[in-house]
Amino acid sequence: MLTIDSATISTVGVIDDNPEARQSYEWTLQDANVETIGEAGPLGELQEFVGRAVNRLDAVLCDHHLRIRNYSTFDGAQLAAALYEASIPAVLCTRWEDAHLDLIRPYRDRVPALIQWEDLDPDTFVDALALTIREIKGEFSEQRRTWRTQVHIADVGVDEQNEFFYVDLPGWTSDKVIRLRKADLGAELANQLKVDARWHARVNIGTEDAWELYFRDWEPR
Amino acid sequence: MTDPAGVTEPSVTILDVGHGLCVLLTSEAEVTLIDTGAGSTVLDQLRSLSRTTVRRVLISHADRDHVGALLTLLSDDSFEVQEIWLNSDAFKESALWAALIYEIDDVERAADTQVQFGVRERQGFSTGPFDVEILAPRLRLAGLGAGSRDTDGRRLETNSLSVVARVHAHGSPLALLPGDIDEVGLAHLLDQTPAPDLYAPILVFPHHGGHVSRASNASANADFASRFVSLVRPTTVIFSIGRGQHGTPRKEIIDAIRNTVPGINILCTQLSMLCSSAPVGAGNVAHLLQAASRGRHVRAWCAGTIIIDHHEGSWRVRPSRAFHQAFIAANASTALCTGQLSTTS
């Protein structure tokens, strides 16, 4: 059993479509002094799963890429965000963080901690869990707190499917360009995108890493 | 045992913003910023101090590492900025400059913020017990602008036009904040009779201890550093740096300073890779002050955020030299500030 910021964590659900990976995660978490429940799947519908988790699990560790072999109808980032809304801390642990970054980023406002697969150990799990528990209570770290800042639309729809737009953040420490999905803006905002426009959004510009950035409360101009 | 923690008032805070600069002049009545760094460190610091109004922001020059966070300070509804002092600079980073000007235009039109373009020598302002004296740029440099040439044919860079501000406390010089001034800017600053007195007990070294000469060679950097500290005559020199970025502070600069002023107190906000390539141990925090610090999350700190406050009738620098040196002894096997001096300096 773990106690983190007066939250008691006894039972952690482990979610991965691969039984061997699930077992490996369970062994790691057991070293962190928690009981684990490996979820063999299929997981069913998202809200049904969250409803079943509420009285059964104190926390969850899940992979992102779950839509394999009918294991799940949703992705891990979607699940972690839904659990966060139900006040169940969930940590995403995946090797898909780069390949599926576009799909994970829209949920990062409710997924405080993403551990890269090779970095998972009892300490990184407990640190990630603590970060998530504090955030559910409304205590944001400097790397996760959002500020309303200017977002420069660097380019729009240059891919074949016209699926993405590209932004940079003049107030951030880096001039890196970030790729975002137009679909995550919603049609009304996406239709207003223009190259070189200067919008505002709330962004966690305290982070050092581009892949940790998340955006919300878009304001076109 | 820990160094006395937190910000007291009045104080001068050199915030650990990584590679960049942000200085807070804090008094009971108001906060003034000289540069803002980039990212969120200054916002986090203001939030932790429960300061939502910034009386004034003075920008030394329009590089991202000095001005980036001003965009968010102006954008975010949590803060009110009453006055901005800056020089026009559409030359060096036009995209950043455009971003800033659009944001300033928004707040100025909303009549929330007064904007003063054209910062130059012989201007100044007071904030709490501090008087800020602008020593540079000279009118002729501000007028010519970055990208032009002076009458000696030297190209004026953004850094040449850096605002040089001297902070006086209770009427006496306390700190010199020269932005990223380079040798051309310094030559123009000194080109008057009598040459201005640059004395200040605390110097935040220009350009984070990176190249300060056009030649970009070690000898020219050392000459500039030696000359600069001879003019300022500081007892403490501070480098606001980002670990692993731009190879700062350069060894020839530290050596020149130590050779020119033996025994001088040198502090860097973050631990230079030149001082130790090993990560800082998580427990080595006894000397760190309770203030926002960008290096803290990524275990990159050396002195961390540095605070100059008024204690028992005089101004003191925290972390204290003893605490800082204890950290250096334990964590920086090749420390530039205490190690073997180069024989060429």
C-alpha cells in the first residue's frame, strides 16, 4: 500500500493488450508495494470501464495502443483522461509516445504523467502517480500549469489529407514548430485557421519538452 | 542547515530562467522587471509572491531569452503590466518581434499599459528603494538601430544596442545589468569625456559569459572580460546561464575575471557542463532559495535563483558564498570558479 498526499493506493489496474507486457508491468508495480490487477480484456465501452473501476481500483497504469485484437475500443490516453475526470489517477506508460503523439496530445490536459516504456520502474511510477494525484486536487507543477499565451499559426494543411496545422509559441523557450490535428480544434475553429495568424490558447509553457506541451481554450483572432 | 529561504523585501532577484535573463526589483509597494527570460519561470515567481501587478518592465534587447515571457505576461489575464520600456528591434528575430509588437499593441489599445519606445542613456526611474539609471545605449546607437554601421564601419548588432542599467539602492550603486552588450556597445558607452563610472558591487556579466567580441576568440573574450570588471570593480559576478546551452560561461572569461579581481565571488544560476558533466544529485539543495528556478526540475542548478536583499544595514547576496562553495565542492569537480586558472589569461 502506498500513501501519497494522504491518498491511499492499494490496488492498481494494469492495462495492456499484451499479456507478457502486462505481467512485466505488474511485477514492477508490486515492487512499489501495491497490489495489481491485470485487465485481460476485452475492456468494453469506455464509460462502462471507468464505472467499473471506480470502486475497484485506486489507480491505473496503462499502455496507449490498446485497439489490438479486440482488446479495447478506445486508446490509453482516452482512458487515462476519463479516469482523471472520475478522480482515479492513471499513468500512461507507452513506447508509442512519438508515433502517436498527435493522438495523445489532445488528452494531455488530463494525463499529467507519461512514462516512456523503458523508464518504468517503481520510483518513476510513484513519482508519476504523485504528480497525477496532486493535479486531480488542483495543484499543478510549474511544468504542467497553463498560461494564456500567444500561438503563432505557422502553417495549415500542408499534408495530403489536410489533417494538420502547425504552430510555434513565441513566449516559450524554444522556437520549435508543433504539429496539431485540425480535428481536435473542432470544425468551427479549424475553418478560421490562417497562416501567420496570432491566436491565443492556454499552454503549459513551463515544460522543457515539446512532446509534453498541451493546448486548451483556443481563441482565434 | 539551510540558507535563509525565500524572497524578502526590498530585494533584487536574479531568477534562474535557464539561458536568458530576468531580474526582479521587489519592494513592498511594487515589482519592476528588467528582462523577463522566456517560458514561465517569471510567471511562476510572480504567482508565488502573489504579485499580479507589474509596475514596469524594462527590456534590454529583443532576444527571446530576454523578452519571451513578456508575451505571456501581457496575454495572461492573471497579470497587469502598467508600463513597458523597450527599444524597437525588427532586425534580429523578426518573427519574435512581430509577435511581441502585436501583443503590446493589444494591451496598449486596451489602455492597460503605457509603452515607451526609445530607451537610452540618461533616462531612469525609481521603484521602491531602487533608482535605475540607464547608461546605454547612446542616442546615436538607438537611432541608427541594429543592422546598421557606426562611423567606424562597425556593424551594430542587437546586442550592441543592449540597455545597460545600473541599479542604485538607497542612493548607492548596487548592481550593473548590462544585458548582452558587446565590445561595440561598450566602446560607444565609454566614448565620452569623462567616461561614465560603471562601478557596482554586483555585476550580472553580459551575454551569459558567451562570446562578447566580434572576433569570437578566447583572447578577445578574455580582454573584454578583464576590461569590463576593471571598469565595474565588482565583488560578485553573476552568470545567468542554461546548463548545456551555448557552452557558457566560457573558461577564458571566468579566468580573466579571476585574474583581474583575485578572490572575487562568482555564481552561476545553473551548473555549467564545463564544471561537471554529471547530473546534480537530487538531495543537494541545502543552498537553494525558495523561489522559482527553471533548473530545479531538471536538476541543473548551481546557485539557482539568486537574491540580493537588505540585511542588518547592508546588502547581501544569497545563496551565501559558504553555502555555494559547499555545493561546488561536492558537485563540480572541474569548477571554473574555484579550479585551476589558465596560464594564458
